Amino acid sequence: MPACTEPPPGQRTGDSILFSAQRYFDGFLRSRMHRPLLPGYTTLTATFAVVFRDLDTAWQVQVEDGCITRIERDAVTPASIRYRVDLVVFEDMVRLRTTPQQAFFQRRTGIDGNLVAGLRLAVVLGRFFRRHPYSGAELADPRTAD
């Protein structure tokens, strides 16, 4: 890539591979379905969406009794909690470069819908990201990344 060219969305200067939201949700996160997200969260029930502002797409995740039961891209039924985020910021969160709370208070992400529930769920998601970090080994061939 020439030095004066901006990297594609989701690619950080110096990274050798592209982050793929589709690989994260349809591969890595889907592999965690029907198993407890975290110990002690067996009563957690929520439906939330991660809306990628720069990709014009969203993934909706349903959690019932502490387990992911559904993951759907561009769901028709709106989620009660919607996290608005750019791909690079989401990558920072799942790769533990920042927490969801830090990203929110730095205005790098937003919450639509139930703000209080969204902030509470962000704490749980931060714990999930720490317990199940996304290393990048799961990434697709860069030519197929979002």
C-alpha cells in the first residue's frame, strides 16, 4: 500500500491482517452460542445490536439465561439496546485495547434505546471480552474481510 493511501476500514497501520466483523459474529461469537457467557450470569436476558456506522450493517445478539441463543445480521426487529460503533473501535474492544466503557465515555461509541441497560450490559460485555479475547487467529483471508 502506498504511504499516502488511507488503510481500508478496519485495518490499522502496521497490522498485517484485516479485522472482519462478519468473522467475529458469524464465526467466533457463534462458536460461543448455547454456553454460559460468564460464570454467575445465568439470569442475564437481553437483546442488543452492534450497529457498525462505517459498514452500514448491524448484528443483533439475543442472550437468554446467560447464553447466546441467536445472532442475526441486519435483523428486522429492532433491539432494545443498540451500540453504535465504527469497526476499528469494535476491534479495539474485542482485542482488549480499550473497554466498552472507555469507548463510550471517549465518545467513540454510542448507545441508542435503553441507556441504563446499555451501560450495564456494556460492563458484562467488557468482562466477556476479557474472558474470551479475540486474538485474530480466527480472521479470514484479508481479501474476504468486511
